[in-house]
Amino acid sequence: MPKEVVVIGLLALAGFLAGGVYTTWKTAKFMAIVLLVLTVVAAGGAVLWLI
């Protein structure tokens, strides 16, 4: 599998999780923070994988 496919997948996952953060922020702040941490991990993993 080319590394670009993995990077695109991780960035898509980060975007999906960021949407979850935006959606859950008003109702469940703890869950939104957990999703935010996962978003940062996915985006960071994509950047590190690309390098």
C-alpha cells in the first residue's frame, strides 16, 4: 500500500474526529476532549508518516 493512501486515510479520520469534537462540545465536554486528543494523534500520525 502506498504511503500516500495511509496519509489520506489518517487525514480523513482526523477530519471525521474533528467533526465529532464540534458536534459534541456543547453536550459532552469530556468526550469532546477525548475526540480532540484522538484528532491530534491522527493528524500528527499523518504528518509523521509523510515525513
